[in-house]
Amino acid sequence: MKKISLVFGSVYGSAESVADTLYRELENRGIAVELHQPESLSDYVPNEDELLLMVCSTTGDGDLPDNILPWFLQMKDRAPYLPELTYAVVALGDSSYDTFCGGGHQLDELFSELCAKRLGDVFEIDACETMEPENEALGWLKKWLKLLK
């Protein structure tokens, strides 16, 4: 299996906790994984030989968290052509807002524009329905890993 690069954007720590949980589970399964901290993303362009897994919360009016916004803007400005990149998005949000999971969907739209291929649907975790987004993400991960085979 290809190495997985895991990127996250978080406001209050939920998306970071989900990313940490997914990272530990992937490591426990013997899958090569690298967790990128948001502050280390400057000049980072995903390697097309890897899988990109993005975990992102939403803030404001469907906005990206401040810690991942610079990378998002950098990728948008550079617009690298990534037709061989496969990615997935785990989006966290609150369905009582019209902009539910807007941060994750912005990442999905950007990588689609860069010609990368999404594997599976954007997985949305609703804060109105769960107090433990990590458990929701682990359930999703098991299904997502089956898509890789």
C-alpha cells in the first residue's frame, strides 16, 4: 500500500484529535503514514506516489481554520497539476449551520481543480450528532481502507 500523508486544519482541536487518532490507527495497521503539522506545510506539495488524507474542521461562514489556510492559498496560487494524486477528505462541522463542513469541502474542491482523484465521498462528521468524532472517523477509515484494495 502507498504511504499516506495526513494533513489537518483545526480550530479548537477536534480535527487535530481526529487526525491523531487516524494516524495511530494507520500505524497500528502497519501502514506507512506521515502526519504533517499545519505549521510545517509551507512549500509542501503532496507527492503523487502517496495518498493524501485531509482532516479539516470549519469555522466562521464555512471557512478554513487559520492554521491550514496559508497552505490552501499556496496550493491554490501554485496550482500544481496532480493527476496521479489520490486523496480523501474528512470534514468536521455543525449541521445547524448552512455552511456545514465548508472547510473540508473547500479542500475537496481545490484538489479536484488540481486534477487529483478523490477516493470515496467526503466524509462529514456532524458535531450535532456525535461527541466523539474520533470514533466516527475510525469507522470511516475501515471502509476507506477497503476502497484501496
